[in-house]
Amino acid sequence: MWGTATAAPSKILKFTDAQTEQVGAFGLVEQRGQLAFFALRLKVVDGRIAEAESLTNQPDRTRPPSPLAGDPDALVHYAAMSQVLPPGQRTPRRRMIDLANGYFSTLQLNDGKLVTAFTEDCRRQENGFETTLNPKFDRPEAKLSCGEQFKTGTFIFDTAVRDRDYMLVDEPHGLVLARAFIDHSAAAAEDRLADGSVMKSYIRSPNSLSMLELFHIASGRIDRIEVVHIDVPYGMPSVWRRDDD
């Protein structure tokens, strides 16, 4: 990224975990004149950077949805992500990790049952694009909240959410930074949604996503999510973690 950046990063959302001495950031970086989304994690040991992890997604401006198209104002972080929570709305650290892991478990099974907790208006943006409660997105599930989407079973074609890790917990701001890979085997041409209706698969060939995902949790419920993800070869292993199964 340092070799291709043509301007300083902007629109930066920062978060910290004093207990594990880690910091993170989501924002924009300009590469050869074109804006891209980035997510970053750093771990510090004895005052020096010991680990550095980042993902950069540079959207194709000719393909929808392309939220940037050279416009830095297209990225708007959720306001809740940068606000300090009142003590009464904070969630214990281990419970926050459990809720984030439950999100991935719900996504992996996607049988219409929730094994995590959401607010009624939970919203998510992926690479800067709103994929929930978005009337402009042409897919019907995009008009629903996070929990409503999962209850439909629309992500039934996500075959595994693996190599999960929860590296950073910012309790005052209610944030959990997670890493995961989503596999799409493309084995099923169709499957049944939670209501029994048949849905044709939108996955045409095996592929995986590598992601850094930021969860905002208030009063024991996930209410906002920001994620940066990139396409990677199917089944590509994590360099940080490998689940036994």
C-alpha cells in the first residue's frame, strides 16, 4: 500500500484495545489516483509494532454497486462507532466476543435461527456500501435489517465461516474487530429458504472472501457493522489462524 498510495489516508475511524495493546482503523486510501477502502490492525509490544494486518478493496467504478467512483464523501462511518457508550450500555468483553462469534455462526448455518442478538434497526455496510435497510439496492433482502435478513435464510449458500478470530475489543466504544473467511463451495444450484421457498444460487463458481469486520454492540445487541472484504482463491488459508476443522 505504501508503494501505491498517492495521498494520505482519509475518513479514518480509529479504535483501541488497551488490554491487548492493539489499535485498528477503517478508512480510505488513494492508490494511483483512485480511492479504495482499507482496514488495518496493529499490535504493539514494548512500544514497537509487532503485528500489522490490512485489507484494501479498490472498487471497480464501472460495476455496480460502486460506492466510491472517486468521491470520498461516499464513505460515511456510522456515528455510533466513534461514540463512548454510557456505562449502563456497555457489554462485558467476553460477551461481546460471543455475540460476534454468534453472528458468524448464524451466517454459516443460516437456517433462519439467530444465535446472536441484534437491535431492530441493525445496519451493515460492506466496502462502504449499505447492504441492509437500503431501498436503492435491487436485491430484496437488502431492504431488511441484519436480523431480518438472517431470519430469511438468504445466506444459505455461504458454506463455511472459518478461521475466525477476535483480535481487538474496545469496550468503551462497544467495538469488536474480527477476522474471518467465508467459503462458497458453489456445490448447490439451489436451496430452500427459511420459509420453504426455493432460491437459485447466485454463486457461480467456488470462491472465498477474506474480511476484517467491525461490530458495534450496545446493551448486549449488535446494532452496527462495518466490513472490508476482498475476493481470494477458494479455501485460501489464513496466515494468522487455522481452524482444525
